[in-house]
Amino acid sequence: MLVYINGKFVPEEQATVSIFDHGFLYGDGVFEGIRAYNGRVFRLKEHVDRLFDSAKALDLDPGITRAEMAEIIKETLRQNNLKDAYIRPIITRGVGTMGLDPRHCANPSIICAASAWGAMYGDLYETGLTAVTVCVRRNPPDTLPPNIKSLNYLNNILGKIEANYKGGDEAIFLDRTGKLAEGSGDNIYLIKDGVLYTPPTINNLKGITRLVLLDICAKIGIRYEICELGLFDLYTADEVMVTGTAAEICAITKIDGRTIGTGVPGPVYKKLLASFQTETQNSGDA
Ligand code: PLP
């Protein structure tokens, strides 16, 4: 694979960063996860906007324009002849001194890598995921705001480790007040009596797939509500599902050992999945 790094494409073995890059030393940087379907980048503008907004929230000037970043992302796909792919642009604070002060980092590092990609959860799209709620709480907005897609994913990783030990395919995070937040790398929804419910994006990432899903709901006539939710709502839902760029749309059929609804991916999920697949196959930037 060829990787874009600071102005040029190099073979992946040569795509290295300094140990003094603050992205490596401190997780001081931002990233995106983007899908391409049939050689077209899905929701490119939205991802570049979120990348730059995340950088802005960290007072990190990428030193290039949004249009230039979009071009780098498309070129990474082209250089590697990829059609169905996962693309990972990264902007770090760049090389500095050992101390954490960002003022000592002269230039940001701009990186973009890609790899061929299939379905993240394999056969689990047929059966649904087994999920567990985790003790680790989603980091609150007054610490590291979950809307910054930063290189510091330790909160999510701690939850994922806990889910792994508990035998869950995915971790479900609550926030410090017990409100439903999101998964380790995806947004969460439940269906009750035909209505789709999802939490507001104060305690979770403003998912781009979430916006796609809500648009689909509006288009195909599924009523949705954005409201605070808790464990009771989760356990008594007819259906639960998650969305993310990597996960796409996947049903959750078991949570904390309890069967959700009938225990198989439900009718609303199936309807949404069909529309989502139509959307991903028929839009995007080449
Ligand atoms: N929540 C978290 C913590 C994530 O890392 C992601 C993935 O980027 C999402 C939600 C879903 O966001 P998107 O649909 O933009 O991929």
C-alpha cells in the first residue's frame, strides 16, 4: 500500500513518524475513518469537516485547506487502486520537544492510509451482536469532549477491553449520570413501537452514519426521536442497533445476557439496512 505522509506517497514500510511527533507522544492529533464503496468516497465532505472541526477544537492548524485534504483522501484511494476500502486520514501536532507544549511543534503531520475493506462484523450482521454495558463511563463533555475525534481513544479502548473479557462483541457506554451514550466506535439506537430513539450528541460522537440513518428514517417514514435514554429503555426495546463508518448498520440482539425483542435482527433494522445499502452503493465522490 502507498501511504500519504507530509506531501508525498511512499510505500507503507517507509511511512513512519518521529517518536517526537506529539501524536505519538501524547495522542495530540485527530483522525477520521472513511469508507469508499465502488471507488467512491462516502460522505467525504462531512468527514473532512469533522476532521477540521476536531482539529479546530484542539487549536491545531492543519496547514492545508479542507479541499486539499479531500483531494489527498481521494488520491490515496486512486494510488492504491482501491474500490471498497477504509481510509484513515490523520493530522497530528507534529514533531516537537519531549514536553507537551504544542508551541514547540512547528508543523503538523498529515497522513492518509487506506486498506481494502469488507464487512466489519462478518456473519454477525445475520444474527446480531451480543453487547455488554461497561463500567467505564463515556468521557464527559467537560473533560475530553466526545465530539473531538482525537487520537486519544483510551476511554473507548478501556470499554472494549471490558467487553472482550465479558464476552461481548461490542461495548455499550453510559455516561456518568447513567444515560445511554454510544458504543466503542458507533452510535446507538433503539426501536420501540415502531419509533426509533437515539441519544443527543452531547455524550457521544456526532456520527456521520447517524445522520445518514436519520435522513433515511425521514425518507422512508420511520418516526424518530432524539432524547435521553437509559438502561430500562435499552432492555425493554423491540430492537437495538448501532451505526458507524466501519460497523455500517448492525443489530444488537443480546445485551448483558438479556434477549432484545425476539432475539434476531428485527423488521425495522432490515428496512433501514436495505435503504442504507442503496445509499452507500449509489453516492460518494470519485
Ligand atoms: N462513536 C465513536 C466513538 C466512533 O469512533 C465512531 C466512528 O467514527 C462513531 C461513533 C460513528 O461515527 P461515524 O458514523 O461518523 O463513523
